[in-house]
Amino acid sequence: MNLSSRLPDIGISIFTIMSRMAADYNAINLSQGFPDFPIDRKIIDLVHRFMIENHNQYAPMQGVPVFREVIAQVIKRSFDKHVEPETEITITSGATEAIYAVVAAFITPGDEVIVFDPSYDSYNPVIRLNGGIPIHINLQYPEFSIDWEVVRKRITPRTKMIIVNTPHNPSGSVLGEEDLKELESIVLQNNLLLLSDEAYERLIFDGNIHQSVLRYPGLSSRSLAVFSFGKTFHATGWKVGYVVAPSQLMSEVRKTHQFIVFSVNTPIQMAFAEYMKTPEHYESLGSFYQKKRDFFLQQIKGSSFEPLACGGSYFQLLSYNTISKKPEIEMAEELTKKFKVAAIPVSVFYQDKSDHRVLRFCFAKREETLEKACTILRTI
């Protein structure tokens, strides 16, 4: 067959590559972002209960009604934002499907979408698959902050959307109130759409609060905010997320969503709805993961790796600039094969492959896992 690839430059994701390498070399896997500890047994019991109660058929395309109602209550409690559960919330198969559904709903051939690098690796391919043109702007190293004047200069008559991610994967940086005000000004002045990837919304540290686009009325009127229960409740394999947007935008997202997955696992939606009625189940997550970050940083003391600031997510960047001048991909391979600790090279998240000699480590692990890994890292 004479086939022509729509993504000829895209191979297997770095997450798959490093996790496979970790397994092949019996290395501690701090590369792919998933916990190695169990989720709350209460959620499992709730899923089982709703299965026994025969909630096993298709959910409504937009999500189980009681689930969307609970999410609306959580949004009101968290961001003081009223959202209509019937028309402004849609349950998706994880945040990645939500991102695809949003981009597919609005991006047409020739539309430009601004993306900040290092960026989650689905953004660029999704934009291109829908005929859009990704416009990559590098975050300012080492703070991974946005230069808003650069953003203004890169906007053209073809710019349709901006994608932001806070807390940020892979850097762990977070956007502040002034950032959101700048973003709001740019979006409104240029009549743009905003896709806000807030998958790590609950994982924010040091007394800060998550600056969701939902806190800003003008911005939220042009925004589609994406969230993830896999990140919130340590159940990445269940693939449940959701989108929040004004009804006129959401109606378009639902058109694409229904032909990607149609609907999402019914008993899990029912279980999450019941579980989230207790605020402690989601409001304690920031302190839970801050303890893990702090434990990882404590364990890494005495090593030649230098930690960069981490204000959120469950990723810690470590610079190895005083250890080696090798490119990040080579260093990640050597760390896995020779020293038996797997990490992610940050350069793969850049369109221009910027290489600052920094690796990303996931600290969503048991303390014994982190201690074992850091004992090795201190010897390098």
C-alpha cells in the first residue's frame, strides 16, 4: 500500500521508551508520571458497589448527571465560580482526550495555536492532525516563566488559540495571579480561545493557590479548562477527566467528544461522584504531595544533582550540569542502564530540542522507592 503518514516525525512517546528501558534494565522508574502506591480503597469499594448495583451500561455522552453536579459544587467551593452542570461540564476519557476534543472542535486548517515549551507531548501532534500550525514559544529558563511581551509579538491574524498548562508538566512551575491577568488581557484583546490544561490543579505547594482560569470572569468566558481525576486520585489507568467551558463553546466540544469515545466508564463516574462529596478527599492532596517533594529533596542532598524550583505537579527537575556535559537523552539512557534509575530528558518536550542538561523525576512514589533511588543518585 502507498501510505503517507500524517505525523511522519512522530515515534513512540518518550514515556513508553523510558518505562520500557526501566523494565529491561530493572531500573527504578521515576520517569513516567504515575504513582507506585495504591489508591484509596474507598474508591475501589465504591466502584464495586456501583457495578453490583448494575450501573454498567453507557453513561450519557456528556457524563453521568450526578457526577457533573458534584463537579459543579467542587468548582464553586474551589474557585467561587458558578458552572451549569448540564451545559458547561463534559466528562472525558482523561485529560488527553479532552485536549484532543477541544482542539478538534475549534482548530481548522491554517489556524495558529501558541504552545509554550517544554510542553506536554500531545499538544503539537493534536494541533497538526487538525490542520493547525503550532507556534512554539520557549519558557524562560530556569524559572520556566512566560515572557508576555514575546507572546504579544507572536500573535498574528491567524492566531486562534493559546494553550497554557499550570501547574506545569514537565517543569513544576506555576502561573501566578499577574500571569493570569496578562493572559486575560491578551485573550480578550485579540479575540482568542484559551485551552487551559489544569491536570495537576490540586498538586500545588508552599501555601500557594491554584490560579485557574475559572477564577477570572473575562478569561473564563473564552476558555476551555481541562482537568484529570487520574492525577487527582492516583488512578491514572482509569482515564477519567473533564472539560469546563461556557455553553456555546461546550456545545462544539461535545460534537467532537461524542465521536472520539462517546462516553466514559459509568461505575467509575458514579464512584468519583460519591467520593468527592467529602472535600478532604481532594483538598488534602497539595500537602500530601508537598511532603513527597520535600522528602525527595531531602534525600537528594549531598548529591551533585541540583534541584530546580518546583511549585506544583509531582515532578522535580534536577540539573546534572556539574556531573556531565552529555546531552539529556544520553544522560537519561546512561542513568537507566548503568545506575538503574530512570528519568525523562526535558529536551524532548521542546520543539527546538533545547538542552539545559536537566532531567525530570517523578516523586509520586512510596518513600522507600524514593529513598532507594536517591541513594543511587547521591553516588553519581
